[in-house]
Amino acid sequence: MQPRCLSVALALVAVACSGADPILPDVDASPADDLVVARVPGFVDEITEALFDGQTSPATLARTAIAVAASAALHLARKIVTALGEPAADLLARALAELVPISGSAAAAPGAGSDLDLAAAAAATADTLSRLPAPSLDDVVAAAAALPSGPAVAAALRAV
């Protein structure tokens, strides 16, 4: 699946898992768009199954957990974190560290880079972890300590 298609697929999964109705932006709609919206429930099942097929890397699952949690699909986020098992804290810390802007880069400028910033990702992660027995927020903070951008990750998690 192409990266853009994966992003759209994950957005549809997040919307469907949040219980909201899928609403497409008001753009040049075509009859094919109606078909896509009509297939969302089946499509969500297919994407969810694909996440847990054993071929999706744990790092990608951790990134996905954070992204869907930030989209209010906490049930799916918890399912993914649980599936990650014991390495979940380390994987989540690494995924959050990817959102730390590199000092002096264009991505460090306000409004640049990812649609999901570290503060929003940390808040979504904290919300997800608050509903699980493990890992705890402290486990992710401890795992972040071993990373070069760990202080920024730990600060964002503690600020929640």
C-alpha cells in the first residue's frame, strides 16, 4: 500500500473506530467517492486485520497507535499497544522521539513538518496508557531516557 493510501486508510480506521460518521471534505466528488464511503466498514476490518497480520513492523504499529489515539480511536490504540507486548514502552518512546524537531532544521519552525506534533502525540499516548495496565506512562518516560531526544519526549509526557 502506498504511503498516502496508508494515511487515508488509517484516517478511515480512526474515524470508524471513534464512532463518528465518515465525512469527506467538500471537494469535487465523484460516484467513486460514494462507493468508497459505502465500503468504509468493510475496509476498516481489512485494514485492522492487516495491522495484525504479523507483517507490520512493531515500530509501525507504535506509530499507528499514537496516530489513531490522536484521532480519538482509543479502542484501536489500546488494542495495538496491547499487541506490542513487553517492548511497547520502548517502541512508543521511539515513535514519540521521531516527532521531536531537529534543532535548526526547517521542521523545527512552527507549523512545519508533521501534522501531529509532539505535544498532541504525548497527550494521546498518555490517554491511551491511562486505560491500560501496562505499559505505564512512567515506563515510556524511562524508555525515552535512553534516546538522544529522550528529554524532550519525557518533558512532553510529563506536561500532560
